[in-house]
Amino acid sequence: MPPHAGEPAESRTLAIIVDNEPGVLARVVGLFSARGYNIESLTVAETDKSAHMSRITVVTRGEPNIIDQIKSQLDRIVSVRNVIDVTRDPAGVQRELALVKVRSTGADRIEALRVSEIFRAKVIDTTLESFIFEMTGASDKIDAFVDLMRPIGLVEVSRTGVLSIHRGPELDRISTADAAPSA
């Protein structure tokens, strides 16, 4: 596919359903690395122990034609069952989890709690001088929360990376033919 010079780079979230076996993650990540594309977020976990399936969720940025080419090449990896572009699917849901540590006293402490209520962040640990907030939501929401906590006394942030799934009763992991129960 010829490159389209001047196409704007866009952020894309890809859900890659794979067989849970050694080396699969290295092959998937290597495909991005070989093309010089950064992975902005990466999460991996086994999602079906009985079928030995895992879900790799990758957020990357690039020109649409290059991302489509990467998706096509991912589909050719033997252990890859399905590649889903969650970004382009109206039924796609994306969320991220963050733990945010804030050091504050006095009025700043009250402000930190007020902001956490607005963002529906949960206090999971508190001392006389600090809080740890747990927050789930879109990456932009977490970025906004972190930006507001910075002047109050932000100490540290730990993020899971983007997770994704589709709305509705269909499986993301395999095609309908593969999902049929075996007799």
C-alpha cells in the first residue's frame, strides 16, 4: 500500500486477541518496533484460561494507512486470533485505571478531596499528610485529574494503560465460527 504523504497521525487502540503462549507478546511488540512506531500504552492479560487466550491492548499513533498495514500484518501472526480497532468502532469502550498520590495539608487537603469527588476518584489510602486516589475512566479524564492535582501536591501517578471491550453480547476474542461449542 503506497504511503499517503501528509495524512495526519492519529491515536488508535487495537485489541489483539492471541493464544496465550510464549513469545506472542514479543512478536506483536516487535512488529511495532520494526516499523519505528511507539506504543503509547500496552496492557496484556489472560482472558480465558480454558481456551488459553489473552488480550493485548495497544495504543499507538500513526498515519491511518500505516496502522491499517500493521493490523493486516498482526493478522498474519499465527498466534493472533483477531485484531479489533476499538477506536473506529462505535461499540468500543476504552478505560484506564490510575492510582494518584497527593501530598497535602490544610486547605489543599480539602481541595484535593473536592476535586476527587468531582472526578469520582475513590480514596483508597490516607495519612495525615497524603492521599492515594483510585480513578477509572477515559485517559483524557485521568490526564485532567492529574493536571488539577499537580498544584495541590501531586507526588506520584501509576497507570494501568488502556483496556478495551465491545458493548453488546458478541465476543471480541474470536469469530462466530470459532465460538461455536464443540460437540
